[in-house]
Amino acid sequence: MNDPALSTDHDHSGATFKPLYVTSVAVSGGSSAHGRASGRARSADGALDLELRMPGELGGDATGPNPEQLFAAGYAACFHGALSLLARGHLLDPGPITVAATVSVGRDPADGGYRLRADLVVTWPGADRETVTPLLAQAAALCPYAKMTRQGIPATISLAP
């Protein structure tokens, strides 16, 4: 196996946020001038370049991925990575682990806007429940997506000059 050297012990120091990776994705509006319904998402490095489509349940044509699917993929992948790292540290085989993320978008009763809900289900065939349950909590503390769903994240919104 050719895994990069990963550790939870050596990639942080100090009291301030230290970026380990930065990415940028721009979304344009497409034919309907609505990024969510007909937009195009492109990463600065070109690795991501896809058309976004509104889910059928929200009135779209559902012919492409939507933001909730992309978020679910990112959340599941990040949590899987954190759990795999912890599993290796406990000499457990992370090979059979699957993480499924379900993301829902709905109306926020507090203000009439929208909000997300995210749920993860971890499948780990052959694993002892008593052994892995504490690892799930540790992975939730390690995974930045899990932190974001619990605590929110620092964010800014500004108009380009």
C-alpha cells in the first residue's frame, strides 16, 4: 500500500489557524443565470469542472450533480479519512469502512430561509461495536466537516473590487 504518511500529531502548532491546503471553486450561472440550477463549477486548478443541476424535488431537471451531493461527498470522504487514520492507529483494518452521508435541504422555520441537515452512517463489517464506537467520536472531533456541522465555520462574504 502506498499511503502518504498521515498523522494527527504533527500537522498543527500554535494558537492560530494554519492552512494546510487551500482551494478555490468558482460557480457561474449558466443558461438560467442561476448557479444552483444550471451553473458550472470550476476549481482554480482545473481538477473539478462540472455542470450543476437542481434536484428534481426542487423543480430542476436533475441531470447533473447538485450542491448537496457535492457537500455529502466531501463530508463522507473527510470523515472516512479521519476514521481510517484512527483505525490504523489502533491497528484495525480500515479497508471495509464505508461512510454514507445523507444531506437534506429544507426550510428553516426560524426565518423562512433554507438550512441543511447532514447525517452520517458508518458501515464497518467485522468490526467490534464496542471498539469502534469511541473511534467514531474521535473521528467526529478530528474531521473538519464534522466540526463545521456542529460549530459552523468562520466565513466572510465580500464583493470583489
